[in-house]
Amino acid sequence: MKKLGLLPRLIIAIILGIIIGLVGPAVLVRILITFNGLFGNFLNFVIPLIIMGFVIPGIADLGDSAGKTLAITAGIAYLSTIVFGTITYFVGRIILPNFIKVGAISFNPEDNAGRVLEPFFQSPMDPIFSVTTALIISFILGVGIAAAKADVLKKAVHEFSDIITKLISSIVIPLLPVHICGIFANMAYQGTVVTVLSVFSKVFIMVIILHWLTITAQFSIASTASGGSPFSKIKTMIPAYMTAIGTQSSAATIPVTLNQTYKIGVNKGIADFVIPLCATIHLSGSTITLTSCSMSILMLNGSDVGFQHIFPFILMLGVTMVAAPGVPGGAVMAALGILQSMLGFTEPMTALIIALYVAQDSFGTACNITGDAAIACIVNKISGFKLDPAANAEYIDELVKQ
């Protein structure tokens, strides 16, 4: 199983969970529910730590390159994330009600009294502090480290970030398939799994189409600013897009993204600065996915999806997911805190959105990194450079070879 990627393991877990919930003994479902309770409590405990591990070093690193180019790049990246997340909201309000019956499923255990199995035991794990406290501490420390140039503390928070990354990659991610198996076993036992799978197969298609339209829009804007054809730029970025689908990591795709951005003709200095930075802070694809999936789950649960609730959530996504793209599935892990605190997600809802997000994580990551090159084109123009592929000839392909 370890040799399989996360997505194949999740698919296997979903299939096994459905089979166990439909034909397996109730005691096996209870065992899985007991594990889910323990794992869910553990996630609740580490969520504030995950937020701090990603946000503090992310903000602290931005201070290293303070200046006009940093401000422009960060502003464009954040604006892209928010704009396309907001567009997703309005598209979702139009499309999702066509195949989602509001309130069709309750994710609150007390509302399913007829078919609820209790865990064998529970073990509460209270977080050290709340999500809000973690965000405030992260902002204070991140900005403070950058302003005071506190190198020792900066090294410490980076080492803490490495610990959190290791925690996610070595414990959380490997146990996710078991957790997802339990969630789907419970839904199958309660008789709601068919509705969930039917809805989210359609949501998945909607999300992928939104990703492609977003990439087209980003490069259309970039081409309007810097010249050239948006479709030729998109064609050039296809290797980076495909690499991101394979790695599920924006950070791991940086060499290929850089190489293809050189081919577009972006000044090497601009590309070398913008691409690694945007791999951390530009998350339009991830925001599209999380907004679509969270709205779908809320609609199924009969919860409010008014703009006044979703828009603040979108604004916070661009901040809490800083530095998360280095870890496959890291964006949804970083977003769990605000999903619970701002949208009222329960444990089953949280587990479901993790499964849904990871199922398309490759495409979201690919959308993120492809859009990074469009931002690089815009920054290149603002900085007074013209697109010149010939100027980067000696650098093209060398990075990937290394």
C-alpha cells in the first residue's frame, strides 16, 4: 500500500468502506468509528500547530525580500486567489442547486438516531489553544521575525515547520485512508453514501472545468498586459501542469515551472523571484476546490451558504494556506481550522472534505503553478521588461537537468 500514491489508497479506502458499511458486521463499522473518533480528536489537537507551522515561517520569509517587487507579486497572487474563489462562489450558487437537494443529508450524529453506531470508547484531546489564537500568534511572530530580522527565532520556526511537515507526511497522511474508510463505512451503514457520491462526482467535474477556465483567464490577462497569445503561453506551461498532477506539490514542481516560464520569455531575475514565491502564496486552484466542496457539503447539510459567510472564509484561505502547498494535501490540512471555526464543519464534514480535496489535489496544484507563470508575466511587464525567450536560452532546460 505504501508504494501506491495517496489518491489510489483513498479510492481503495472508499470502496472498502462502502462494502463494509453495506454488508460487513456492525462491530467492524464500530471499530472504524472508534478510530475515526480518536483520529478526529487528534486532528483537532494539531490543527492550531499546523496553522502556526505553515503561517509563521511563510510570513517571516516574505520579509527577506521586502520591496516593490515583493509587494506587487504578493498583491497579485492574493488578489488572484480571492477573485477566483469569489467567482467560484457565484458559479456554485447557480450550478450546485441543480443537483444538490438542500438538507438531503445531516452530518450531525444526533439527527440520524435510527442508524447511528456509537464508538467503543472516546479519548478527548483538547487543543492547546483555539484556531483564532493560533492565527493571531502566527501573525505577531511572523511579522515580528521579519521586522526584527530575528534570525535565531526564524531558524527555530522553520525547524518547527519541518516537524509539522513530518507530522503530516508521516502520520496524518498515512492514516487518512483508514479515516476515510471509516467515514464511508458509516455513511453506507446509514444509507447516505449513494447521495454523497452522486453529488461529488458532479462537483468534481465542475471544479476541473473551473480550473481550466481560471488558467485561461489568468493568461488572457497576462497576455493583454505583456503581449503574445494566451494559448501559446498555456501550451508552453503544459509540462509544468502535468508535473504538478504527478507530484501534487507546488514546491516540488518549481524547477519545471521555472524552466517553462523562461521559455515564455520572462526575465530570469523576475522568474527566479516570482515562481518560488508564488509556489507558496498563490492558491487560486486550491481555493476553487475548497470553496466548491465546502459549499456542496454545507448545502447537503442544509446549512447557510450566504455570501456573508463564505466570503470571509475565502479571504482567510489565502492566508492560512501560506506555505502549505509544499505538502501534498497540505492546503486542506491548513484550512481545517477555519472550516470548523468559520463554517461550522463537524468531524464527518471535515473528513469528507479531506477526501474530496485530496481526490482532485493534483488538478488544484496544477492550476496553482500554471497561474504562477501568468503572474510572472504581469510582474515582468510592471518591472519594465519585455518577454524575450532568446535571452533565457542558456538557462532553459538546465534547471530541470540539475
